[in-house]
Amino acid sequence: MNLRRRFRLWLLLLLILSLAAASVATFRPWLLVLCGPILLSSWYLCEGHRSIHLSRSLVNIGALLALVLVGLSWLSEPDTGRVMELLGIFVLILLVLRQFQERTTREDAQQILLSAILVISSIIQSDRFLFGIIVVLWLVTLVFVVMLFQLHSGSANAESVRRRSVPAGRGHAPPLETRFGLPDLSRVRLLAVFASLGIILISIVVFVLFPRQILFRSGVSGNRGEQKSGFAETVDLISSERITSSRREVFTMRWVDPGGQSAKWVEPVLLRGAILERYDPTLGRWVADPGSDRENLLSVRVGPSRFIDLSRVKIPQQIQTYTLWFEMRSMATDIFFSPWAPVSISTFDPREVIFNRSNLLATDSGRQVIDSYSGYGIRVQPFPSEQVLEILGGGPPAPVRAVRFPVPGIRELTLAALAGQGVDTEIGPDETIWQRNRRVADSLKTWLEDNCRYTTDLRDFIQVGGEDPILSFLTRYRFGHCEYFASALTAMCRSIGIESRLVTGYVAVEYNDVTERYVVRESNAHAWTEARTGEYQWSPFDPSPQGFLESQQAANESWADSWRWIYDRIDFFWNSAIVGFDQRSQQNLTERITRNWLGSLNELLTSISGWLASANRFFAFGIAGYLWMGSVVVIMTSFAVVLLSIARRRRRILRQLGVSCPDAAARRRLSNDLRFWSIALDRIAGSGYSKQPHETPLVFCSRVASGRPRASDELMMLVDALYRIRFGDQRLDPEERRRILEIARGLDLSPGAP
């Protein structure tokens, strides 16, 4: 394969990797399925002996049509968040079209540039681990392609200059033979490896010096494009997007009853993550209340092996206390998800937990830690008493507030819905205000389940200018996903004076009977309503049809789910340590390095000794076990040192001989059989003679023999053995190898007559 075809082949690989990056970043696998074979076909159609190319006019017309389509797409939905996505689509179309035209070296360079633009636009849209792997492969390939391009363009320029140098009418210029063989390719590969390592090293330095700017450290969303999936700390109803049914595992949860047995709860488990109490009708957005009182925040230090109470007063552990064990899979977060009323917590590694007593949410403070937690256990009471809630709240109950909802029309619709069910909003003679709140909220929940349709596809949900999206959901469309159902129930409750709030988190419905764990995926991200039903009590009301959620979960199950945990564990490390590396993590890393590196070393040694002690106790070896492990370490270290010295000696021998053989077995044989020549060269160099690069072994030994005649016969014997082994492909038997080594070691290089 000549230089031009080799460069074009590697360029094609670079384009396919950039296409894969765009496909993963935008969650559009059909891009790779559709455009990948088209790009591959360009190699057979355009690089063969009978190449077929598109004319430049057709390529320009196709690029113009692509630009028009992208522009119309932008005008139909003008959103700054789609700029990178539309740019990537246009660049991808242009890249595919230009691959089928006859290209010059300049246009080959433009293809490399288009590939870089496509990858950069994808980087802005994604932070997934799989995308990171593709980008690293693309960067390594890019280095090699650029080096091949320099050789290819230099050869093409030299050929062009050669043709122009021939006077007119003097015939054809003699062909230019470009030397590019296996040794040259090996050098280019070696240079590409060192360049790639340099890029990776620089990237690590830049990564540490310039951390990620994350608005919500707890939300590691994988897509900035038109689709969304997973937990969010805000709810935006204006953006009519489709929530994807992603099968990506977020975490697993094991529900343990008071008797210590794993079990499945009688109903779906609502795991709270964020409390959204403020609604902005101008933006159609629910957000958390930023005015949290510091007196309501309780800081506790937790770690493995024991549970720490989330209160300053001991909470009675009644029979109804359950333990939940969480193991993170792909999501890196600071939020500890849990059902209502957590009473104590334990983490897999030492952490500082901030517990908000006003809404019973727990978060990781992030102090002195770089990554996010990998797992935790939490104890909850599904039916807490007022005494427990008073202890968790840390004070007297909040006063009853007069609430309303700032959207006209919601109150009238709510009253009409309740009247249709025969429900009175007034407090009955034999009930409290809290009982009234529960009764009315439950009736409104039933009305939403019966009169609204659940769907994740909101392409037909057209936002009407000047009309609130919640009002549109209740009056105009009556279809939507959980965020619309929960927003509607919260708005309806507030409109008639019932304190309520929107909650986002996850719902656990998928239970694995083999592992006895709930599997919580991105598609289980959920939103529901909590209404105040007591002085301390907030009860959950989920208006989303439960049957639809369970049927959707069953429909999405696939055989690949049982294998996703392998990738998801790596994905969690990526999100926790790479994507989640922000200014806080950078500060903690700096403090850890500069403040107590010796303490970290002691901790490492302590952990190693603890591991050795655990292994010794497991095998019950006693004191002899430590001696055995020590001897194993010494033997393995000695073995590694011997292997390293042998490898260094072999490389030195082959380097002295200038041997560049791709076969590992041949290199090993030559290094063993030609060891005598390396010894001879060292002895000759000690007597004042050094071999020049242009000298053959015979010429060099003849020059040495003229000045050291005593060694002339031995030198000729060594040269003869060298030529027989190196170029005659002969092998030495052990006796002959020993004899040649003795001759090399015993060379008499003293001056004088023979």
C-alpha cells in the first residue's frame, strides 16, 4: 500500500470515529448506522482502480441544501441550545459529501478540519464515559493522520514541483519514487505514540488546573441537546421535550426489613431528591426555595460499619424501622436519595452529611473529598410518629400558611373537578384540617388519573403564547408526563389553600428477585406532590397512573440489562472523578497533597497492612503466614528485576546491531545468539576504538586488527559468526555459543606484534 492510500485509509477511520462521537453525543445511533456504511463505501467507490467521484457542482448543491435545511430547522424552533447540534448536523452532511469528490491535499486537510469541528460540537453536548473513550481514540488517530498527511502532502508537493521543472515540449518528468516502507511506518507510529502521550499529559495538567464549572453538582446529565433523561433539581414546563426511556442504571437499592431479610415493598418506592416550592409562571419553572435557614441544617460525620442518627436526640428504633442499602452505578451526585423520614445514615467511606431538618433531605458536604460517594445505607420509618418527626424537625412545627397559586383559572377548574366528584373543600364537623387536606388531595389525584393521559412524547403539546403550561395541560391537552401531573396536582392543592410542594427524585419499581435488589434507571426519574397532612407530616401523592409506569417499565426490559452493570460501574467513576471534578474537588485535592502527604502515605501503608492481616486471618496461617507472604513478595520482586535486566540487555544488543525486526521471537533469538558481539564491542571500545555508523562489522574489525594484530584471528572468527547468525539465519548450539562468548570475553587488545 502506497503512502497516499495509507493516508486516505487512516483519514477514513478518523471520519468514522468523529461520526461515532456525534452519534453518542446526540443519542442518535441511527447516524452511525446510516452514515457509517456510506463513508465505508467511499473507499471502494473513490479509491479503487476505477474510481467514481461526484462532481464539485453536485457537492456544492448538496452542501447548499443542507445549509437550507439546517436554517429551516432553526427557524422552526429557535433555541440557542441547538446551535451546536445543528452545526454538527451540517458539518456531518458536508463531510460525507466531500468524501465522494476527487480531493486534493488541501481538501484532505479540510476533511481533517471538518472532523475536528464535528468532534468539538459533540464535546459541548455530551459528557458520557463512552463518548470520552471515542474522543481519546479520535485524538490518537488524529495525531497519526496529521503525521501521514505531512508526508503525503510533502510527496505531492515534490511531485508537483518536479513536473513544473520540466521545460515545455521536453517530454514527461521522470517519476518520483517516495520511500515509505516498514521502518518509516514504525518511526511514524513511534512518533505518534509519543505525541499522543504528550497530549494526554498536557490534558491531565489542564484538567487539574481548570476544573469543570458545574451548576448543579448533584445533576450529572448526559445530554445538553433536545432530549433529557434522569433526575433534575428544577422542573421546566415550557420546554416541550421528549423524556427518553434510558436503560442506564443510576443505582441499586436493597430493602431490608426489621428482621434483617431482603424484601420487596408493597408499592413503588418514592425516593426523594429535591423539594421544589417556588413556581415562576413567567418561565413555567419550579425551583427550590433558596432561603434555607442555617439553623435547620445539621452536620454529622458518618462512615462505614455503623449508623449515625440524623438528629441531636436519640430516635427510638421501633419495629417499623427499615434499612435501605444503595450502590451507585452511573450517577455521581451529592444527594442521598431516600423515602420520607430517614432517621440514620451510614456511608461506604468517611463523609460529612448535611441534613436539612425542614424538608428531611440529606446531602454530602463534599469537604476533604474529591469524588462523590459510591454507596450508603439509610434507615427510614415509612410510618413515623409525631414524636419521631418532631425530633427530626428539631423544633416546634411550622405554622399553617395561607397559600395560593399565581395562575388565574386554576382555582375555578379545581373547584369544578371536586364538585363533579361530590367533594367538599370545607372542613367537616368530625375532621381536622389535616384530614381535610388528605381527603381533598387524594380526590384531586384520582381526578387527574381518570381524566389525563400519561405520555412522554410532548411533540403535540404546543405552547400557547400568554397561557401557563399547567393551565394548558388541565384545559387544552390533558396529556403529559409526570412533571405535568405533579405540577397540576400541586397547583390545584395550592389554589384552594392546601400547603403542597413538588418533589423530584426516582421511583423504584423494578425488583430483581435473584439479587433481591431494586434496579433504578434513568427512566425511573420521577416527580410527584407532597401535601401537608399534619403539624410535622408531609404525605406523598403521586398522580401519575401507576399502571402505565409499571407497564412501561416491563416493556423496556431487555436482555442487555443484566450486563449493563459492568459499564455502569466505570461510568460512575467517570462521572464522579472526571465530570464531577469541579472547583471544590480541586481545592480538596490541593489541600490533600500540600497538607498531609505523609499522612496519606501512612494511611496507604495501614490499609495495605490491614489487607494483609485480613488475608492472613482468612487463610488462618498465623505468624508463618506473614513470613510466607513476605517471601512471596521478595521472590516476585526479584523475578521482576531479573526480567527487567534481561529486557534491557536485549534492547541494548539489538540497538548496537541496528536490528529492527517486527517478530518478537526473532528479536529474542538474535539477542541471545549475538550477545557475544555486544561484549566484543564493549571491550574494543575500552581499548580506544569505536564503531562508526557507516562501517560494516568486517571493515570495523579490519581497522581494529590493523592496530591490534594480536586479536586479528579472534576478531575474524567473531565477524564470521556474526554474519552467519545475522544474515545466514543460522543457529548456534550451546557449546558453540559458549566458545564464542569465551573468545569475546578474552580478546587480547594490547598493542604489539601478533
